[in-house]
Amino acid sequence: MAPFKTSFIINCFILLFQMYMNMTNEKIQKDLAPLYQELKDCYDYFMDTTNFKQGSKGFGLVRDRQTNIYLSSIAATGFLLASYPVFVELEYMEYDNAKHLVNLTFDTILNIQSDNTTSYGGCISHFLDIETGKRYGTSEISTVDTAILVSGVISAAQYFKDDLIEKGNKIWGNVDYNKFVTTRDGKYYISMGISDLDNPKQLSPWDYYAEQLMIYILGAGNPNPEHRISSKFYKTITKQKGIFNGISHIYSWFGSLFTYQFSHAFFNFKLYNDENGINYFANSVKASKTNYFYCKSLQKIYKTFTTPSWGLTACDIPKGYSGELGAKPRGFGGDSEEYLKIQGTVAPTAAISSMPFTPNESYDALVYYQSNKEICHFKYGLIDSFNFDYEGGQWYDKDFIGIDKGIEVLQLYNYINTDFVSNLAMNNSYVIEGFINNGFTKAEREDWLN
């Protein structure tokens, strides 16, 4: 009887273990349901706001925001390009169809780069006419928005492969950041771009750590050796440390969360430390934590922060758009009366796009947002922003912004399928050269985990 009893006990244990695993898997699926919902809503947004007209010179370009049917953002387009692999993985799109759309969008970009009324040094106008692909008004030729576009190109090329890798590297190789060099206080920087193509005077320098981190990787690893930039441009930017709630990290000027998210969506900075030992993934974890604690420290002042909502970043405000919203530590003071009026404005994308950095805090925020039908739209998911304190009442934005939907897709999927998007570009040897040429070396797991 002893062998029978032993066998019976073992079988019962196995059955109980299988039941536990099934319950655990159901819990995991249930827990991820809010993430998948927002991903599907973002997919619907892009399908409705992208130019898919065959033969159009603006094919593949994405609207800057849902309500402006004429204005395209090259950054939003870059985010969509990197989102196509996600949409395929989630079975929202067929592989061959997505690859075809990417290929046609690459052709659009190459044509725009060859147009000297819309491009300079391979960099492109921040905003384009979505139908013609031409520069929109007096929009600046933007170095960072071009970087976002090119980063999306690289991600898509590495996923769909074949001739798209060569075509993607050609788009990247056309970008010459050497044409955007400026100086301040005797130091050399890459500028934010130019506004006048006839008189290409450089705009303000990228002199502070921010979302432009990707520029240095792209510039130093450029497939075209003649267009590569020196590591001095990365090394001269200010990397100032500050502290809030006992957490110390390198901060951006405005302390906006997007500045700690954008480059990480495309490139896996977990894997490398710079020559001073800085691990930027770990830095973004700390920056997201301080943003959360900063919002919670204002609970007695702003009703918006008394709920699980948090996250200060560039977004729509009750009267326009602001790039000044952010958390301490930061360089910007943010003490003016007008600024304090809008400080209670939260953009859902802020917390959501920090999911790889602060999964618990970001998840709680997402669940709360989706429970509020004023914040979560029935068609495109989370609105751009809201404020529970504006002029004695509640204000909800009526718009959706392409770059916010794009960063959500990449970061939510980087969390669900660990580093899926940010690892795509890491398969391109020129990207690795970009890290190495800037003095980055392989990181240990403890460097980013801690």
C-alpha cells in the first residue's frame, strides 16, 4: 500500500501545482488586461491618423494630434514605425502587410530627405504637411525629432529585415549632425536644429541631459563614416545630479518624465554604462520614482494627486500646450503664478510610459485612468491630460497626441515582453558602435537592477 499512497500523494501534489499555475497564469493575464486594452486603443489611434493613401507623397506619415488632419509629426511617425513590430506580435496586423507599409514609409522618408525645402543635413522639418510631405509653415528642422524618426526606422528595419535594413541604414546615414554644431561658453554642442533654411543659424544647444540622448548614439554610430560625430558632444552635456525624497539622479532641465523615457523606448540602456559609470536605465527608474513622490507631496495642494494619478510631463494644458511641466529635481524653477496654476495637470502617458521603471505605481495609475470615463475615451483610450484643480473645477483634454500614444506602445510592450522594442535596435552593429564610440562599456546586471 505504501507505493500506492506515495504515488497518490505525488499525483495530488502535481494536480494542485497545475491548478496553482493555471490560477497564476489567469491572474497574470487578468493583470495585463489593462495594458493590452491601451495598446489596442493606441493601435486604433494610429490606424485612423496615418496617411495610408497609395501614391501619396506623405504615405506613412502620422498626424501630430487627432484633431489636426493636416499636420504630421515626424516624431509620431518614428514611434509608429517602431510600433509596427508590436502590432504584428499582438496579431493586430499581418507580418507581410506591416512590412509593406514600413517599406513604403521608408520611401517617403528618403524622398523627404532629398527635398532641400524640407530637409537640411538629412534632418527633417519637425512638422510636415501630411499629404505632400512638405515642410509645414515655418516649422524648424529638428535634430531630436529626426532622431526619434530614425530610431523608429532602425527598430522596424531590424524586425522586418531583408532589404529594409539597407534602406533603413541609408536613411540613418543621410543624417549629418556635424551640420548642427554650435558653441556655448567655449564648449561644442549639437543644436536643436535650424529655423531658416536660407540662413541656417543654429538654434539653442542641447547642453543638458534630456531626451536627446539618442542623438549621440545615432551620431557616433552613423553607418556613413563621413557623417559620424565625435564623442565630445555627449561628454560636454551637463549631467547634474539632484535629490528629492532621498533619491538622487541626473535630472533634465524641466524634469519632464518624457525626457527620461524616449531614448529608452528605442535603445536598451540597461546594457551599457558610460565611462563615468552612469547607467541611464537606473537613472530613469530613479527619475520616475522621484516624479511619483513629488506628485504625492503635493496632494494637499492639488486634488489631481489625491487619486492614484501622477506624472508630470510635457502635455496639453487648459490653455494650450506646455513643455515646462515636470518634477524636482530639475534646473527650471517653476515658481511663477502662471506655472503654479497648471502644475496640477497630469498627462496619463507620463506614468504609463514609465511602466518598465515603476511597474507598480504605473499600473495603479493605468487602472485608475481606465476606470474614469472622462479620462479613458471609448475609442482611443487615454486622453492627453486632465486637471482637477483648474479655476475651481475639473478640466479634461479633448485631444490625443501621436507621440504620447507612440511612447505608450513601446514602453508598455517593453514591459510585457521584456525589452522587446529596445532590443531591436541593439541588433544593429552600428548602434553598438554608437555606444562604444561614446565611451560606453558593458554593464553588469547589478548596475541597472539596483
